[in-house]
Amino acid sequence: MSGVDRALADAGDWLLRHQQAIRWLQGGVIAAYGILLVLPAAMPLPGRSAHVWTNLVLFAQFAFWGVWWPFVLLSMVLVGRLWCGILCPEGALSEWTSGLGRGLAVPRWIRWKGWPFLAFACTTIYGQMVSVYQYALPALVVLGGSTVAAIAMGLVFGRGKRVWCRYLCPVNGVFTLLSKLAPVHFRVDPASWSAWPRAAGPQPSVNCAPLVAIKTMKGAGACHMCGRCSGYKGAIVLARRSPMHEIVHVAGSETRPWETVLIVVGLMGIAAGAFHWASSPVYVTVKQALAEGLVAADWMWPLEATLPWWLLTNVPDQNDVMTVLDGAVLVGFILGMAALVAAGTLGALAFAVRCLGPWSWARFHHLAQALIPMAGAGVFLGLSALTVTMLRAEGFDLAFVGPLRATLLGAAAAWSATFAWRIAGLGAVPATRRLSAMAAMAGAIGIGAASWATLFW
């Protein structure tokens, strides 16, 4: 075992031995999370002279949307779901309350595989409707509502488990996808598990809070990297792996249609639309055309009516009020962009499958997994745009951001293309067919890159 492998194995064992310290750390994160979520919602909006380091409202905004979300996404690619297992306040609260609750079995409706996409889509669109990135009260509703739901799930279902995290968390699906790229994971050796000597006696059972079938675990998507199973039966160890391995050699073993929907419609479509609409001339043009039609029809209500702030942005003190027409066009724009991106991307995927031979749904969904780097990079760049905006408002010179964004997009496109090339080469595929499929995949990757490039340039 090399020095790096030994250090990783020791790190996994360290997590196992220091579970109590991790609990204290989680308590501190929960306390900070509660303060930054609740107090700013009770404070007045910051004035023009306020700064991130002098105003709690701005500091909380920067902490949540400028640091937390973009860099939690980045951590999934670097170290898997370590955030989920060690630091996430919702996960810790859900598990803790689950140990005190009714402990009911998880019903079938909760285990529906479409929840990760539906929860992500609804949360993303609703967040734009109420301007969750700009105001503390909507952030309290979105993040706080999710936390309350996590606690409620814990009080009803499971026994010391994270039912919310496993099935209903709005970002569970995104984290599952991105963690497939991580270069570290808890590797399970089935042979060592089976060969564990009975003479050694039974080991204490492992409480896998996210309900992972540890013995048969092959990927890192569902694992929360908490370390509780490290060394179990001499078969589990924190180890390095190729960032290519899971998507190329594991993801194709089971057809996951809802993951394809999340990648193409959710991350490449809805998320892109959510970041585009505010600066899109298409949004303005459509809204103006509809407004003129409504005026001509003498139907003024959609142009004048507003809704409560928790349904549609309504902050008169900031001259930021959306009418019903604004909200309807916003939602229509996001869904319309998602439909266009999805149609082009899914069409390119289908063409790639046919280039490789007879139609295969398994190959279709496997090729979709190649788009994870592009989809993830786009969402990271979209979220980090607020980081850049707030830092520039504080006087920071960030001239390097443009070239860095271009580099990240280019690297993500190249990574996705490499995945596509590897997946297309599985089996006895003639070189001409493989190259034809790559041309189609280049189209799918290009759609993703173009949708984000037009946001910044």
C-alpha cells in the first residue's frame, strides 16, 4: 500500500473513531446555520452604504449563496458527499430527530425515484419567483422550509436514519450525480466481506444513516462519506479511484431514467433558464408583447396585480415588485428554455445511440451520464456569479474571472467528451460508428456549453 493509500485509509478510520467530535461539529454548524438564516429575516434591508463585513443581512446572503452553495457543489466533485455526512445541518437534524421519532417504515410514495428531479425543479423555479438570492425572508422560507421538512420526516420515518436525505432532499439528486466524479470513495471488497472469519466474532452493525446497501455498494453517489463503516469486516476502506471509473464502468450497469431527466432537463435546462431570465432580451420582448396584447384586450389585471412576497417578489422598499404577468413570463421562460435545451440534447443523445448500433435505452441513459461534468460546471458557474457580483460590489478587482469561466467551461466540455468517447467504445463498436456517435455527443455538449456561455458573454 502506497503512502497516499495508507493516508486515505487512516483518514477513513479517523472518521470512524471521532464520531462524537463530528456530532459536536454538526452542532456548531446547525447553530451558525440557524443564526444566519433566522436573524437576517428579522432585520431591515441593508442600505446603500452597507458592506458584507458590516451588515449581517449581506453577510448571510454572501455566506449562503456566494460561498456555501457553489463550493458545496465543488466539494462533491473533489471529496464526494463529505458535506452530507459531516457538515450538513439538515442531515444531522433529520438523523437526530429520527432517533426520537415514531420510526415508521418508509412508504412507497417516498421512495419514488422521480423526487430528486421534481424537488430540484420546483425549488429552483420557486426560488426565482421569490428572489431567494436577494432577500432574507425568501431564503428563510426556502431553506428553512426544507429544514422543517427534514425534521418532520425524521420524526415520522426511520430509526436513526436520514430518510429526507435519501429520497426527498431537493439537492440529493444533484449531489448524487456530482459525487460520481470524486477521486475518493469508500471501496467495498465483497470477497473480503465474505471471507471475514467467523472466529473473529460478529462485528457491531453499522448504522448507515442514508440507507445505503453497503455490502453491494459500487459507486459513491449515495454514500455520505461519514466513515462509520470504515474497516468493517476488513472489507471497507477509504481509497482513491479514477474520476472516470464510476461513470464509465458502474453507471451503465443500471438504467436510471430519472437521472437522465435531472441532468438534461434539470441541470442543463431549468437551472440555465433560472440564471438567464433576468438578463435575457427574450424575456423582455415576450413580456412587452403580452402586455401590449393585454392592454389591447382591455384586460389590465395581470399587469397590475401582485401577490404576497412568499409567492412572488414583492419588495416595494427596493422598487422590486413583480406583477402576475412578470411571474407568468418568468416561469414560462424557464420552462421554455428547459424544453429547448432538452429537445436538442436528447435528440443528440438519441442520434448518438443509433450511430453505435440498434436502439438501446441502457446505452442512451449511459451516454447521458457523460454530460454530468458539463451540467455540474454550468450550475457552479451560475451560482458563483453571485459570489463575483458581491465581491465586485465590495471593490475587488476580479479581472481573471472571465478567462477562468472560459477555462472551466472548456475543461468540463473536454471531460464530458472524454466520458462519451469511453462509453461509446464499450463493446465491439467499429471506429466509424464511434466517431459518428462522438459528433452527435459533441452537439449535446455544445448545447450545454452554449447555454452557459451566452449568460456571461
